[in-house]
Amino acid sequence: MQFDDIMVPNNIRQPSEKGLSVFIKKHFIFYIVIFTVGISFTGGYGLASFQKEQKKEETKTSRVQKTENFSPPNVPLPQGVSEDVDFDLFWNVWKRVKTGYITKNIEDKKLFYGSLAGMVAALEDPYSVFLEPDTAKKFDESLSGTFEGIGAEIGMKKNQLLIMSILPDTPAERASLRSGDAIVSIDKKDTAGMTIDYAVSIIRGKGGTPVVLKIYRADEGKPRDVTIIRDKIVVRSVTWKILPDSHIGYIKLAHFNQDTESGFKDAVQNLMAQRVSGIILDMRNNPGGFLDTAIQVSGYWVDGQTVVIEKYDEQNKDEYKSRTRASLRNMPTVVLVNEGSASAAEIVAGALQDYKKAVLVGVKTFGKGSVQDLQRLKDGSALKLTIAKWLTPNGRSINEEGITPDIEVLMTEKDYTENKDPQLDRAIKEVKNITVKKQ
């Protein structure tokens, strides 16, 4: 599901029968206007400022009465909606905003989209969101692996926007951003209460233009402004090599996007052809992506077994099994994870850990274990809605829990500044240990 510059780490599924019902799919845009009161309208709707003159007061009263007498469209109550909900209130507020707000030329579409966004925001789920057409288009572009931005991703924990991962050789890396940095403001806009997708839309932009992030890092004590020049970002999801002074294959999996399956297959075939003694799968700072791709990758180790469980409620769940030929089932494997490993990356890590197909090294993962169903709507907008949670094959919850590595290895400030990688060093050691035990 997407690599977005500053984008929520999701496992986005393509629309399926497990998503919205056929009825709602056909009628969603029409009914959604009626459903919502919308947080976009919470700013007050005074029809006039305080007037001392009686004539102005009478004018205000007349306008209020005219608004209150507005007759809403005669629309039947949608099935399943409580009769306690007064849909006339929506039309009343709509009319008041249109006639009473200080700016009279408000676009109906802007109010309309704002009401849709407000309804979804009422779920209080950072991963459920209504995307206006422009934002939905950017979202789709991110899936292709090429876009203009800064080359970072964000997630949200405890209502705080955080840098989750940084792509190598990007403006974000050159600006020394790191996983775990809190984003306090974007171009002087306070991020308190800001949705992830809105943050995406304002951080992205034309290459060569600046964006200023106010960053708070725990060990620095106070926030600071970081100016970053946007650039074209090309995401190559899979890279591989044989590590020097060893016969260990190294696969860096940066994301689960459209080119991952073919890239991963090529990496495995090349490494197997060179008869490597073990594999290190590096999923540090991998924010996730397509569910099917995570299942495909897991299948190289997990032979026809359940990779992940999708739990809708206590009674309803689906199990997804691997379909790939498990050519690495007996290969000594270490998986590298950190706090930037999320979603699809956590699915792979959890499955390999549950089946004891790999040793996990690093630090606890992000804990993004919910399922979003993506519905593209007829005007180019989209609805991204949380419909389930992920469980590992052994039934462990990923959401907010994360995956704890078998061997914890921290990265210190000194490691970053001196370009050291103790996590990779430990992974090499563990592959060699596994290899010796198998001999």
C-alpha cells in the first residue's frame, strides 16, 4: 500500500467484498452528505456580529428565521441509522454556513468534502480517512514508487506525528532526520490534531521548493526548525548484495510496493545461484505496503502455512496462507527490525518469528497492525477505512504491541554520527552461529 513521502505506514488492501457492502458502495457519496455533521463546521456560525442598532438586529433575526425555515431535501432515512439522528440539522448548519459566514463565496464542494472528512475523523482512528481527489491522486502516485517530496514517512503514536523512516540518499536523510523525531509544526502550522494524510499533503510539493519542519528529538531538550528542499524521490524497494568477508546474502527491503515481488524474486535467485551460507533480511525503517506482497515474501520461508490472521471481530476472521515455493525454508536467516518497521514488515517478521524460521535482531517494531480497505469513489476521491486487525500465526496482536526481537541491539547517537551499525554486526554474528549449529 504505498510508499508516501511522510505517509502513514499501512497495509492497504485493494477494494474487496470484505469492505463496504454493495449497497453502500453504490450509494456512499449520496448518503454520506446526509450522515455527517462534520468537524469542519465546529468553528461557530454566527449570522452577524453584535449589533447595537435595532434595524441591524431585526435584519439578523429575519435572516435566522429564514434559515430555520429552510426545508431540507426529502430523503429517506438510510437503513440501520438511528431515528434519534436529526438529519435536518445537517441542512440547517449547511444553510447557516452558506448565508452567515463572513466569506460568502464558499465553494459547495469544499464544504462537502470537509463534511465527509469530519465524519470519518469522528471515528478517532488516525488510519481511517477521507481523501479528496488531489490527495487520493498523490496517494496513488506513491504506490508507483516515484513522487516529489522529502523521502520520509510518518506514523502517529499517542496523537503525536512522528518520523518513522528515512529513505537513503534523500532530502530527509541529508537533513539528518531520524526515526522517532516528533514533528511539532510544518511550515509554522501546529501539528496538534493534524491528520497524517493532511501532513502528507503539505509536506509534499514540487521539487526544489522548501518545507520547514519543527522537530523535537528527546535527547536535544527543545524543538528546532529544519529546512528541507524537496526533490524527486524514487523508491527502489529491494536491493541486495553479498556482504564483504563473508558468504552471507544481504537483502534490504525498504517497502512493499508494486515492484517488490519481482525485485525480491530476483534477489533470492541471484543469491541462491551464488550459494550463500545465510540471509540477512533488513526491514529496518520499512513502513509497510501491500498485504499480498507481505504474504508473497513470507512464503519464501513459510511453506503453505498461515502467514497472518485478519480479525474483524471475535467471531469473524480470515487466515492468509503462503503460496510461494519456500526456497529459503532451511536457509539460516536473521531479520533486522527497528521502531520504523511497521505494518507489512511486522507481518513478515511476526510470521518468521512464530515459525522459528529466523532470528529477529534490533528493537521493538512500530506496532501498526490494523487493516485499511481502500475504496476509490467516482469523483476521484477515496475512503480509507480500518476494517480489521492483524494477528501473527500464533495469534499475537501486532497493533500497538509491535514485534519484540529475539535479540535487542540499540543504535546510539555515537553509532549514527560515526556511521556504525551494531545491529548489522550482530546479525552477521547470528547467521554464522546458526550456520555452525547446522553443520
